[in-house]
Amino acid sequence: MRLEDFVWAALSALLGWVMPKDPKLFVFTGRQYGGNTAPLFEAAARFGLRPVWLTARKDVLSSGRPGVVSTRSWRGVWLASRAGAVVITHSLGDLAPVLLTSRRTRIINVYHGMPIKKVSTADPAFITRSYAKRNLREMARYECMIATSEAMARLFAQTFGLPLSRVHVTGQPRTDVLFEGKAPDLALRAGPLPAHSKRILYCPTWRDGSATRLFPFTDQDWDALDACLVRLDALMFVRTHPNDPARLSERRGRVVPMQGDVVEEVTDVLPQFNVLVTDYSSVFYDFLMLDRPCIFLPYDLEEYARSPGFYLPFEQIVAGPTPASAAAFVEALEDAVFQPEKHAARRKEVQKLVHTYVDGQATERVLKRLI
């Protein structure tokens, strides 16, 4: 730790113990500006709260957003020490170098998605992680979390060691954008692109320790895929995890890379897609709220089911075809575009399991709970 950061950490720890807390002062943060905390931060003042966004990220600090304060500043340390509540998406480490030592500060983790794979203590490898003990100590401080349905709330309660009554079924604020239509056309950042009227998103999950196999078919035929996309008057946008070495480096016919330089928050642009292709990415749960066709490519299902494993069995959540060949994949794409109602009943069934609310009002529900 740098000497400067050591000073900020020590000062915040000391002030945190001695300063009285302002129950209306809410500190928000996240790995980046977005996720579940940004909508809460932007709406909090309407609910009588005093919201502050604390971060050390230079890009967020230079954004010009009102209420954004550096954790490496006297004001940031002072606000953290006075906060009645801190709302995070990942861990208290997002506030570094500030330390929150006082148990009088409410710690609320609204998390960063509804995961398909097992996370945290549910992950079979969790106890071997270097951060396991630190995470357990932090989880013991959580006042509450949020979830999208009773089924997901039960899973979170078990994972994070909370009573079920403290996992609130509200929906996720970050998905309210699906009902607002505010995001600019992604083509403005991804172009120049071929003319098209349909868009397909291919968004595989992150695999810890191994690269994703894009288009995992032994008979993969790029010409046939491109011809299919021409017939569909469609483009396929490919988005992998930013640390995945399998990312698509350049456009290949009508298959277009769409990494963070094009769209930072993929949820923001989901309404611009007609079809989702994935394996086990939790973006599928978000896409379910739009009730549009999904195609699954679970090429390593048995291995993935062992580690990290699924919260809900894959067969319980899959809501579309699982083509095992390139030819079958092309057929599934054509069905998705020309017969979008084909798996609609199954999508609704899974949607009801995962989402209690599909209305774009999660931000309001969460804030009402928090106050």
C-alpha cells in the first residue's frame, strides 16, 4: 500500500469509529459507474436521501457528474465516516483506500447481477481462494441484499449467510433501463456496418482459467453463417468477458465484435437485439425480461456443471434450442428470427421463476426498502 493510501485508510478508520452517522447520507460505489448502484444514486435524492458516489476511478471522477467524490480526498474520507449507509455491488474494496470499520454504518450489497453459476461460498473452490476469509468477514456485516424472485432470494440467502427475510425481492435497478429506451444506437460506436434490420447478440459466459470456444462446432462454416445472416438481414454482435482471450478481434463478414469500447454496459443495449445467443451467461436472465428468442451453445455443460456449477439445473432454466452443429445453429437462427413465438411458452415459464417483477420499477422498490 502506498504511504498516501495508508494515511487515508488510517484516517477513515479512526473517523469512522468516532463520528456520528447521518442516516440520510448514503454512499454509493461500484467497480465502475453503472450496475445496480448508479440508478439508485441518481434517484436517491427524490426519496429524501443525500447521495454521494465515492470512488478512486479517474474516469468516473473526471466525468463531471454531480455528487462524485474521490476516496483519496479529505471530503471523501469525511463523507465515508459520516455515512449512515454504504451501498456496494461487489465488495467494500471498491471504496479503497477508505476503510469502513464502524459497525454503525449500514452495509447493503445490491450485487451486480443474478448469477447462473455458483458464486462466493456456493462456489466449490471458494474456500481455496486467497480472499475467502476476508469475504466471509465482510458478508457478516451485510444488512441486506436484493434479488429478482423468491427462488433467487433463497439462493442468495444460502450463499451470503443471510436470513431469507433480509434478501428483498425487488428486481435489479440496472435492468430498469430495459423499459426506458434511453441508450443510443450501438451502431453509432460500432460502425461502419452493413445495412441490416435485425440484430443478434452472442454473449458467452466467463470461464475462469480457460478461453471460451466461440462457435464451438466441428463443422463451423463461416460462409454458411454469413449467408444465413444475409438471408435474415441481420448482424451478429459478439461480446466476451474483457479478460477472455477468445474475444473477436475484428469484424468477420456480418459477425461484429462488441466489447467495452463499443458498449460499456451490455444491459443498456439489450432492447436493440432481436435474438440472444449464449451458453450460461447471466445476461440471459436480463434478456428474459424482453421475452425474445434465445439460443444456447452449452458445449462444456458437464464440465461447467461440476465447477463452478449451476444454482438451478441447466435443464430447469434453458429456454430455447441447443444446437450441436453449425447447420443446426443456422436453422435455430432462422427459427428465432422468422418464428420468434416458437419457444415463447418456455421463456415465460423460466421468466416467472427468475423474475417476480417485469416492470422497470426496481429502483423505486429498492430505495423504498432502504429507507
